Amino acid sequence: MIEDKNQQSTQLSDLGEFALIDHLTEKFKINHKSTVKAIGDDAAVLNFENKKIVVTTDLLVEGVHFDLSYMPLKHLGYKAVMVNLSDVYAMNAKATQITVSIAVSNRFPLEALEDLYAGIETAANIYNIDLVGGDTTSSTTGLLISVTAIGEVEDDDEVYRNGAKPNDLLVVTGDLGGAYMGLQVLEREKEVYKVNPNSQPDLDAYSYIIERQLKPEARKDIVELLKDLDVKPSSMIDVSDGLSSEIIHLCKASNVGCDLYEEKIPLDPVVISTCEEFNIDSTTVALNGGEDYELLFTISQDDYSKIKANPNFTVVGFMREAEAGMHLVTRAESRIPLKAQGWKNFNA
Ligand code: ADP
Ligand code: MG
């Protein structure tokens, strides 16, 4: 884990809003030709010539989407960018610009915002994204961060949720459930810490899943790989709320059904062992856990030979006529209807 290294505390009121914005954003570089005017005017100016543009926004609220007792601010900045880039990639588009808006209470010193922006800058550098604007305001309680991501897509390359056809293969990237199990470990350590603040947790065995929770990566590589393999998915979505809810989105938008095979769901060994330790069913975690930021897509069976040898992809099922419904086919070969458990933030 990267620790927030700033120990000093400079009051935000000592700087004023404009000096703060300058200070936080001065290190960001502009790389894209499409960015005509970035920070510093009343609005950014972008020129994509004849390309289609995708735009997506997410709002993250302290206490709802993140807990600063175990989420370092640097990671929060990074993750806030990732959740948006993931939505751009889920359209089969290339992400090019972001805007970042924050609302902060006076509980946060300048150094805390420097850490937040260090994470945003790291993400922008690694994913080649221009920061082109935002807004800065005060909040009476916690921290809010909203990122808008902008991307471009050539010709008719964009992929929607609604193009899946019966008999298409359902494919997922990477592995699932890690971010949720990482959160379970962090929540447990938080409780231990409350009882004994001197305890030194040994989290090495969980580093993969903790990283999945605190420092997720959006699958930019997959959009590039699909292009190289000459595969255009018939539908696509990112896995932010759990496999079950994303499959239901694809099926409803495309008016198809689906058989998902339990035995095919890709799980990391650390996810399996941590599920055993917590006595949680690993399939349930993959179906309902969320925050994996993998891509879930469908392809025509004709494209199967193009993806089958690639370790990034797992075929987890196939699409059916809508009348067949949406089911999990278990290892014991029973058929269980898929249920959406998304929106978990609202029914807590
Ligand atoms: P306005 O009064 O027109 O909203 P601001 O003073 O809020 O302008 O912003 C000045 C410039 O700084 C604009 O380009 C804006 O997009 C940018 N900006 C403001 N806050 C942020 C932020 N938190 N991160 C990045 N850019 C920001
Ligand atoms: Mg403003």
C-alpha cells in the first residue's frame, strides 16, 4: 500500500480557492491533440474532428462509497479516475480527458488534497488522460469527489449494452470477487484496530485482494487487445456492481436470456481461500460483490477462435432467447434465476 506521506497541515483557508486550484493542478501535462484548451478559462475546449465522443460521470461520497479510515487519499484519487475510465472502456472507446470536482470540509488540510491529486495525477499519467477542468467548493461534512471522463471512438466501433444475440458467447476479463473480499479484510482490520490500536496486522497474504479494492485498474488494455484481435463485441458493460447485475443489464437491453456456468466463473486462489476463511460462498461474492472493474461482453461464436487462447478472457456462458430467462447453472447442474443485488448503497 502507498501511504499518504504528507504529515504537515496547511489550512485551505490560508491559500484561497484560486491558489489552491493552481497548486493542485500545476503538475498535470496535456498530451492529446483533441485538448485545445484545458484548465484556466471558463470552460475547456476540445476538438475531436469527426470522431464520436463518449462522456460519463461518477460521484463518490465519503461514508457511502469510501471510508478514509482505510482508504488512503492517494488511492481514492486513483480509484475515482479508474471507475470513470472503466465506463469509457466499456463503450469500446479510448479515454482522453477528465474533469475532477471536489467538495471538501475544513477537516482536510492542503496536504490531504495534495495526496488526493497525486493519485489523480498517477492515474492520468499511466492511462494517458488530460485533466481539463473541474470545480472546487466547500462541504460542511465529508469529502465528495466527482470525475467526468471523456473519450473518443472511431467510425462505428462503439459497443452498447443492447447488441447481444441468442447463442453469442458471454466473456469476462480477469477474475471476480477480489475487490469485495479485499473490503471484507479491511473492514475486519478496522474492527480489530478499534479494540487494539497497537495491533500490527499482517496483510501480506491478502495483498492481491486489498489492491483490487484500494487500487483497481480499468481495462484499457482490453479495448486495445480486442482491436488487435479484430473482435468487436456485440454488447459490453463494465463489472462495477457484480456479475449478476451486469448480466441482467446486458440481457434486458438486448432482449435475450442467458445461461451462466458457475464452474466457469474466474476466481483468484486468494479470493477462494479468503471466502473459506470468512465462510462466504465464492460464487455469491463473484455474482454480487462488485467493484471489480473488469469488462463483460458478448461475442458471436464465429469470433471464439480469436479469443480462446488468451488468458485475459474466460467464456462464462452463452446468451439465449429472452423466453429462456437468465440463470446460473450450478456445479450440481441446477438452474437458479439470476437476481440483481446492485444499488447496495441504497439499502444498507
Ligand atoms: P468558474 O468560476 O468559472 O467555475 P473556477 O475558478 O472554478 O472557474 O475554475 C477555474 C479553472 O480551474 C477552470 O478551468 C476549472 O475547470 C478549473 N478547476 C477548478 N477546480 C478544479 C479542480 N478541482 N480540479 C481541476 N480543475 C479545476
Ligand atoms: Mg468553479
